[in-house]
Amino acid sequence: MRLARFGAEWIAVLALSCAVSGAGWAQSVDYLAQEAGLALDRTPASARLEGMGGLTIAVADEGRELNLSDYGRNLAGWLPDREGRRSDLWFRSIDRAVDVRNERNVRTRTRTGLVETGAIASWSSGSKRLLGAEYAYERLETAVERGERSRDRGPQWGGFGNQRLGPLVVGGAVHFSSDAQHLTTTNPFGISHDGSGVRYTGALAYFRGNLAVGAQVERQVNTILGYGHEVSRFHEDELTWKRPVGIYSAVATFSPAALLRGAVRASLLRIDGRQDVDVSWDYRMPDNPGRANYRALVGAFEEEVRGGEIGSRWDADLTGSMRASIDGEIGWTSDLVTEGVNYKGSRRALDRDRGWTRLVGGLGYALASGRGRGGVEGSFLRTKTEDRVDGGVEEISERRLEVRAGAEYHLRDDIALRAGYARTVDDRDLDAPRTLHTGSAVTIGLGLMPRGGLFQIDALLRYGSLAPDYGGAPNREEEATSLGLGARFLL
């Protein structure tokens, strides 16, 4: 039988997402988003910096500070970062189209639409205690021209709290997740997946002077159910995929000099999954070896995923109006899938190692009047993948370079205009021909900050494209339009 397959590429990206943000789930909607080249954030990303060309470190921002919560995603760091009563709301929409041409120059277009929205509300009692709740919702739709269509959507919700005990802060959280996929396909053995999960997080932070240290443990209990049958329903299969996930992280921030701030972080990822299939064949099924109904529970595969990441960031105030920042990490994943003998499940046999190196440098400048600021950044990402196939090793090295520039100017004290530009060079296989692509993206943004500072609203619009940079007929072209909104209320 031919079943829908979960791509192995997703595992490495999931490892990066989980290790960095702690917001990743091992659910079907996450897989579908990663397979489409998108990432579910589930956090109030800075619409302000996105409106400035997607800057990340060159310009100071409330949501990108060098502290335990923003940089290290440590739950126990929320108490000193979210004072009083505060609410954050966000919305993100992406419409993406990818055109791929085969050897006969026949084009196939795949469209992907992603909508994310969410809210976080918290209340703190001075510097002693913090309580809060959060909610997020995603809807992901993919459509292949003259082919398969999929719609996956679902919510995540939960609560969190912090308690100070002298120089220590203890944090805890419980989150729930669910999603359901509706699949329209001509493949009679196509599988739709539904997911559910619970995530438990425990964190500890220590503060002393300019030093802050945090550690965090996250455990996920995920279940992905798959359903398949052919048109006449002569057979029906139910797949149960158990995916327990463990994420262990540590972070430290410090200030060795008055104008210099630094941070380091490390994380480990562990997934031990297994899928079983409840097979049910009617006696009329053509492939049924007997003349009676057949039912059996069969092991489809077992998976073992290990990953880790080490990173560091530094911010330096060069002058009263200029700052320099550098951020980088190295990471790795190991993914081993062992298939069962009699049945093919959602994943195929695999033995893959992947490592990556990312480096970002930025320079920011603010006008003396305080009405304007801007920045420029350069980023480098290199990935190396090794697949062990039939006793041999296949290697693929990828490289991505990007330069971003953006600015913000206050027309009035309460209104800011923003704009940015990014240029990208992407080579998906350094050793193969016709894999070099170049692209660009333009963003515009608007900020509303009424006097009193009780709330701030940011909006952005971004358009980007990526096209081949070689002679001959192109084999892949991409374009995407995104809209973002963010709001912060201080009560």
C-alpha cells in the first residue's frame, strides 16, 4: 500500500525550531508547514522589526532583548520581563506560490496559505509572582495545481506561572495542542492525519547583579492518528503514531562591561517515536490473500531523533547612537528510522545526519533627535546533510547568504513609518549544477504609539521572490506575500 509520507527534512527543522524557541510541536500541522518551507512560531514575533526588512539584532526592540526570556526562551525569565498587567496579540498571514518544472519543462504550481493568530496575557504581583495564559490558532492550506489539496487547522492553549524565591525564580507551564487535516486527493490510499498533544515545562532562573542563568526541561506527549481507505472501502487502516519529545536547555546572560552585553545558550532534543497500524481488509479486497475478513495490528516503524544546538549573542554600544551585534549558533540532528517488515507507515527507512552553522552580524544607528533609527545586517547559513544509503554515504552542502537593511522614522511622537529591503543568495547544493537562486524582498510598516505608552500597534506588508540565477529554463521559482499585525497593551 502507498501511504502519505512524513518528510525527513522536517525533523531537522523541527529540532532547530524546538531547540531555539521551545515553541515547536511534533504534530502533523508542524510537519505540513515545514514541508512547505514555513515555520510555525506561536509567539508574538516583532512586527516592528519585520516591517524594517526583517532585522533581528541590529535595532533594539522590546521583543528581542538580550535576556533569559527573549533570547533563551526560558519560562522563568518572564517575571522580570513582563511587569504589571500586559497583553500581547498577533496575527500573521502568508500566501506563497512555488513553480517547479520537470525535465519536459512542464510547470506545476503549489500554493500555500498560512494564517497564525494568538494572544498572551499575564499579571504580575510586583517582582514576586506572575500568572498568565496564552492561546494560538493556525490554519494551513496547500493546493497542488491539478492535484492534491490539504487543509489543516487547530488551536494550542495553556497557562504558565512564575514564583520568586530569593535570588531564584521558578517557572511552570502546561499547554495543549490539537489539529485536524482535511485531505482531498486522487490517491485512493491517501492518509489524513489528526494530532493532539500535551506539553509540560519546568524552568529555573538565578539572578545576581548583571548575571542571569536559566535552565529548562520540556516534555511533550504527542499522538498523531492517520486514517486511510480506498474508494470502495474494501480496506480501512488506522495509524497511531506516538511521539514523546524531550527538550533540555540552558541559557546565561551577563554584562562584562558597561557597554557590552553577552549571552550563551545550549539545548538538546530527544524524540523516540513508534507507529502501529490497525489493518482491516474486507474479503472482497483484491489483494486479500484469503476469502475472509482480515484484521491485524502491525508495527510500521520506530524512530530515534537526537539533536542539539549551541549559540551565543553579543551587543555592544559603540557610541551613544551606534550599536553593533553578532549572533550565531551551530547545531546538529541525527535521525534514524527503522521500518517494519510487512507494512509501510508514515515514514520510510532513514539514516541521516545534519549539521548547520548560522552567523548574523548587524550595525544599528539612531538619530540624535530620537525620531529615526535604522540598521543593516548580514547573515550566513550553511547546512551539510549526510544520508547513508545502501552502504554508501550521500552528502549535500547548502549555503544561504542574506543582506537586510531597514529604517524607522517617527512622523510624530505617536506615528512611525518603516521600510526595509533584503537580498538573498541561495544555493541548495554546492556540488550540483542549476541549484543557485537569488531573490529579494521589500517590506513596509506602520507603528501607532499613543502618548502615555499604554498600548502599541504595529503592522507590516512584505513581498518577496526567489528565482534561478543560471542559464537555461528555470526549474524552480518562488514568490510570497505576507501581512503581519502586532499589539501590546500595558494595563
